[in-house]
Amino acid sequence: MPKLDPNPAPFRPQGRYTEERMLQLDREHPGFLTEAERRIMHDLMCKQNQAFAWEDEERGSFRSDFFPPVNIPVVEHTPWIERNIPIPPGIYEEVCSIIRSKMAAGVYEPSNSSYRSRWFCTMKKNGKLRIVHSLEPLNRVTIRHSGVTPLPDHVAEQFAGKICGAMLDLFVGYDERLLAPESRDLTTFQTPFGALRLITLPMGWSNSVPIFHDDVTYILQPEIPDKTIPYIDDVPIKGPDDWHIVPETGLPATHPANPGVRLAIWEFFQDVNRILQCMKYCGGTFSGRKLQLCVERFKVLGHICTPQGRIPEESRLQLLRNWGPCKDISELRAWLGTVGVLRIFVKDFAHRAHNLVKLTRKDQPFEFGPEQREAQVDIVNALEVAKPLVPVDYKSDRPVILAVDTSHIAVGFYLCQMDETAPARRVYCRFGSITLNARESHFSQPKLELYGVFRALGAFRLYIIGVRNLILEVDARYIKGMLSNPDIQPSASINRWITAILMFDFKLVHVKGTHHRPDGLSRRPPQPGDPEPTEEQDEEIFEDWVDRMYGFMHIIQPLIPPRPPLSIVEVFAGAQISSEEEDDDEEEADEAEDRPLPTHRDLVRRNPPRNRDPDTGLPAPQINRTEKIRPVKPIEEEIPYEAVPRSYKAQLEDARIIKVRKWLEDFKRPEGMDDKEMATFVRFATGFFLDGTRLWRRRRDGAHQLFARPESRIAILKAVHDDLGHRGFYATRAALTDRFWWPQVRADVV
């Protein structure tokens, strides 16, 4: 890798980096860099000129020893022949010139295949034409790639708040990855030069995006995520977090060998140099025409990233500025849909858009008057002065605040963090709003407020996981009481929401309604483009993550009914658990579930009073207080479960569980099983259920137990025993069977 010089020699053209291109790069980087820093930028471009391409003949190609040519996996099919779209005479010569240049650059080659696909031209932003191949027939027979790209919003957010940054774009990226010769015939198309086929990854093929994204990610993986997070052919580069201010002077630190070069900029150029070297070594080239090498404001996936945060893109704002009064309901919906993408930047968006939204309601006459036009202008003006949104600093102990408010219309919430320089000031991270359906809007106010907290935590859980100091702000005092006493709530759905809420670690703070800022978000009416709230969404999406955590009701509600106060004699009497009861086998335990509910005295005898953990509020493990704590013997070697002595019956039960799992997957009768045996087997198998790859044993009280595979049982036993502080036999078994089960599990705890 070439080394950068803090005092480079005067500029001299080198390789592809000519003086003309140097002057163009200077014009695109005005003001931000000092003269000394600008010389370092040109020195970097000279030394890494092979990593850039300005013309098609300069384009690179990924090394085939790193990236073998791509095979297109297809199912059995009949070759397709599609009639081509005629080339308009006005652009015929330009199209022929583009095809000829691509043949010279090694993108197209002659073909004699039976396949024929359509192709057409689209206009680029710079006014030039781009050829697009219509490969719908190929996509229909392609075995789809399962890769997915990251969410653009999550990528862009991580580049906001940096003192500078860079944006690199691969030069016609798909043309840098070769296609296997045996797959090229599938891309054949008819041209004025005869039948041609693609040599490189086709633009328009369904698998091109995930394959190329994986390629770029693989090349730059040493720099991910600290310095870059590529997105297909876009490679943004993060700048430093701060200027390395010198306390004595209050100015940015400079390079020891050149006071005109700020140390933060020098470090950033080192990062850029490494990323360019990685791409050049693998054969790729970045576009020299779309280059932003070191700028204060740069565009990342539709967001403008600045040192203060991210702001709306200017092209979107210009589109809204030029949009006049809406002539009909369709145009109004289009306008609201366009501006709705940017509503996370607008405070009180629902209030500002009210006069526009009411025209979209059923049986509402469309009259676009002065009030509506004023609302349009007001929203655009609010976007132009919108404050930048900053990402959450997960490494800091500064409080992160999730403020939630719920009305009968929607749930409104936002995420913010206290400013590092002014702790009393908040910097906003993102805003959100969820529209309620007809059933939810009729909840009582306490139920609405609790439901709003549940939905807000579910919507923002991706951003609050990892937060060290989370504060939940609400304007309803009774939420704290509902969370503190979940067992007194009459509704199972409310307890379900409480279960999910208590999975998060936060401090609950009450804020007066007059000072609660998300109040306007919760009154945002439904907007065009919002997903329709349905009952199915609630069950399948918003509450499914609760099921995945398996916070069943017994976590927050005792399985034993409340007991009357006991005398001291009864307490001590109840603590004596007979060894005969503890040694009951699994069948007797199953039969016990069918017996009548025990009396309070029976419950006392079998279940001594249990305290609650002061940190989690959950029942503490049941421990035999009469048993002395035994000294811990160090374990010299991990014992495999196969070495544990097990009865013949236990081994048969393990084999039976394998059949149960298979039956729950395909519901096919096991081989060699007659009708009578099958009936018995089905009765046994219905006592279990599958969730994904996990097998659970049903219990009527809702405290379902996870089936532990043999290879994980020793680790579970050791973990439960150690986590309880080596309390002994009874405590270990009680804690274990609260969550896990396998055949003859009680016999394994000795």
C-alpha cells in the first residue's frame, strides 16, 4: 500500500489522474480543506489512480481467483424468445455508440443462442442513456439468492454526526463481476450488430444485487463497520468523531510534520487510502466522476450527512417546493405520500397536515382552498429548517429517552439523547407514529396508554437494545402501578403487554401532559401509504417478538393462587419436603396434572413460600432451607452426557421424542406403528409443540418447558447449578424444571 506524505511534492499528473481531472476534483471540494490538506488529497489520488475509472475502457474487473465467474442457477425450462422494443430513430446512433463501446470494453460478446430477451434505454441524471436488460423470463426460472441488503435508513444513520466523510461509487459496478461462460447464453439479446450476450453480471437479473453486495462486503470486510458500511455499489466512508481539540488552545490538533494539516483529516485520508487499496487489489475501480473524497456534507442513500446529523436531501425538498396546488384527490395522495417519507424531520407533522388529510376521507368533497395551500407551504418550510437527526451514542452513559403518548387516533413516540456539551438539551434521533385500528381506538384510556408503551417499545426495540441508561417518559401516572402489579390486571392481553414491556431495562418517568412533546404525534391521523392496521398484524407482527422471547404468563403471575397468612408452624412444616415426593417419576408428574386442584394446606406442604428477586421482581428459585450448602468440588473435566448412567426406560423415551419431533414436522405416521399404537402415540405427541426448531412440552398452567437435546443437557445442568450458587439438590431441580424438560430429568439431578 502506498504511503501518504504529510508534505507532498507539487502536483504532477500520474497515470489516469490528469491535470484536467485534478482541477475538476478541486472544483468539487471547495472551502472545507486547507491548501496543505488539498495537496495530500491530490497525492492520494496520484498514488491510487488505478483504483479509479473515468471512462469505460479504464473500468476494472474483480479478480477471478477471488471471485469466480457467476453461474446462473435455473430450473428446467424452455428457451424464451421476446420481440425487442424498436429503437427510436432520434437516439439510434447514440444507442449504437453505447453498444459498440461496451463490446470494446468486454461487456458484450457475440452469441448464437436460442434465447432472446428485451432491452431498452433510460435516461441518467446527467442526460446520457443507459441500457437496461429486461430479464423477467430469466428471473422466473432462476433459483433465487437468499441474501438481503441492509436497510438504507440504518446505514445512513451511522454516517451522521461525523466531522467529514467520503462517498465512493463503483464504476458500473455490475460490469466488474464476470459471468460464467455456460450462463451467458441466458442473457442473449438482439441488437443492430446481431445477437449479443452479456459477459458480466446482468443489470436486471434478480440475483445481481445480493451477489454484488456480498462481493463488495467481502472486499472491505476489514474496514466494516468502523470505517465503512457498503451498500451494493456505494461505499461511504466515516470520518472521525471529533477534531481532537487541544485544551490549551481550543483548536484542532495538527500533524507534527505539517501544521497546515489537521490531525483528524490526516487520519481520515489514511482510512481512505486503505479502502482504495483493498478495492484496487481485488481489481475493482471507483468512479472518478462521482467522487466525494473528503467533504463536510455528503449524501448517503438519500440522506445528507453533516457534522450535526442527517437532514433531508435537497432534491426531495426541491420537488416539494415546485409542487403547486393539488388538482384532485390522487395528486393530493401522491403529495402526502412524498412528504410522508420526510415526516421524521417535522415536529407536529399531524397538526400541520390536518387540513390536507381531511380531504382524503370518505364522503369528503374535494375543495383545495387557501387552508390546504397554506398547509403545503408550512410543511415544506418546516422541512427546510428541520433540525438534524443524530444516531444514538451507545458507548455513552448519557440518558436515552423514549417518550410515548397515546390517543384514540395513534401512538406517538420519539427517541432522543441528552446532549454531551449541554446536558439539559436533547438531541433527537428519530420520530415515530403508529395508527390504531377501530378496535384498538375503543380501548379505555389506561389500556390505551399501556398498549402505546408496548407498541413503541416494539417499534424501537432495534434502537434501544444496548442503551445503557434508558428513560421511558409517559404522561399517565397509573402505568407505573400497572407495571408494578401485573397480577392484579384482569385482562390476559394486558398481562401479555406487561410481559413484553418488562423485558426492557428502563427508568419510568412521569411527565405532565402539557409538557409531553409526542402528544402531537399520537394525534396524527392515518396518512396515505400507511399500512392498514388489522387484527392479523397485531397477532403476527407486533406480538410475535414477545412469543419468541417466551415470556409466558407465569413469569409475571404466580402459578399458585394467593394464600392466606400462615402461622410460623405451618411455614416450617411446609418446608419439609419428603424424599418420596421429590423422587416421583415423570409419569406420576403427568398424572398429577389431571388431579383436582389442591387445597391451600396442600399447596403449603408442597410449595413453601417463595420470595421475589429484588432486581427482576420474579419468583426466586425454591430452595430447601433445611439443607446445608455443600462445598463446591472443582470439575476437572467436562463429562459427556453419554457417560451419564441412564435407565433403559429413559433411553426409550429419548427415542420416542425423536419420533414426536418428526411427526410434528410432517404429521406422517411412524413406520411399523399400528392403529392402537398410533392413537397412544398421538395422545402423547399432542403434549408437545414446535416453534421453529424448538420443541416445547405443554403444561396446562402455561409454564411450557423447553425440550433440551442430549448434547446440551450437561451444560444446562452445570449452568443452573452454578447460577444458584451451588445451593444443592432441591434448588437446582426446581430451577431446572421451571424452564427445561427431558425424559427422566429428575433422575439426572443428583
